[in-house]
Amino acid sequence: MVATQQAATLPAARAVELTKVYGTGDAAVRALDGVSLELERGHFTAVMGPSGSGKSTLMHCMAGLDRPTAGHAFIGEHELDGLDDADLTDLRRDRIGFVFQSFNLVPMLTAGENITLPADLAGASVEREWFDALVRQLGIVDRLEHRPSELSGGQQQRVACARALIGRPELIFADEPTGNLDSNTSTEVLGFLRDAVSEHGQSIVMVTHDPLAAAYADRVVFLADGSVAGEIRSPSADAVLAQMKKLGR
């Protein structure tokens, strides 16, 4: 019980001096340059920066999708460096949800089967009441028997959001989740992610290039040249855009 209480007081995730270098010698690219960052539990954090700033690399290293060259990444009390591939796979499956720009749905499965896939792979049962609430809130009740090719981009992303949340993970990583969506659908998806934090206490970190999307977050962290270059709390789209313009100079 004490360990559980202690874990609940820790950040949802944190990076300590994370460094990621691609290539060697003169061709080496330093994508992350000693980034230290805490992602608060029960908060919506957006990560922004110019193209090539390292924002997606940071997310991948913090989510255990990529290994840093140096430094440490933690999910709650677990240091990812200390986990073997099997334990890391279990951690990602059981405690993390993912939403990607490209949806990453399995084409031969129906929407409903895609949503329950993480639980099915883990041999776990799905909480039916929670499943019903998710698909109702996302407006996909009548699309559950359709395969991804039979769904619009917005419907596919709603399925991906439901899949990310079905296991009630501690932390959700969203990489440009509205990048392939029109403005109306983007608003709906962002509103759902916002509600996941406000109403269900999820922790979300979202990489985005869109100031309007970032304004849904509680906090925006800015990266430039692989380093943290500031942050804004309770952001507005105008404040985010102004900061991005400064970083682009």
C-alpha cells in the first residue's frame, strides 16, 4: 500500500538528462541534448518546437519506443533503462496508451476489435461499461463492425483514442494526433483528450505543431535544438504562436 501511495505522488513520467545521438563522427546528429523534464500526473502537457527540435524523439524515448544514447527515462517509479525487452513491452501494454497521426489500426480487424486489441493481447477482459462509455462519447457506436478502410480519418482516430484509453492507462502519448484531420474533427478529438484528463484523471503528453491544439493543454513545453527552451502554463493559442515565432527566428 505504501509503495502504491508513493508511486501515485511521482510524476507520470520524467526525463533526466536524456541525450539521443543518431550517426557517428561528422555525420552525428544530436536530436536530444541533455533534456530533463517532468510530466505531471493528471495533467495535459503539449510538446512543441520547430521541425527537427527533437519533440518526437523525446516522446519516443520517454515512452520506451526508442532507447536514449545517455540519460534516464522513467514511467512512474520504473526506470526504463533497467527493463529488458519483455518487461518494457509489458509496461507499454499495461500502463501506457498511444495515439499516432497515422492511426496505426490493424486493417483486418474491425473497429471494435482494434479497440480491445491491447486487452486481447494481454489475455485480459475488457470492462464493458467503460467500453460502452468510450465508444458512445466518441460517437462510433454504429461503426464498431467496420474495418479501418471503411472509416473516415476522423473515425479511425476516434477508434485509436478508444484503444489508447480502454485499459485506463496511467499515461497517454499522442504524436500529432490531429495532423491528418480536418478542423472540425480535430476539435472533437482534442476535446475528448481534454475530457480524458479533466473527467477521468488521465495523464496526456501530446506532440503537436498546432498552437490551437496546444491551447487545450494545461502546459506547453517548447524544445529547440534538442533542448528545453521554455514553457507556458494555461496557454492560449496566441501565446503559443508568439513563442513559436521567437523560436523560429
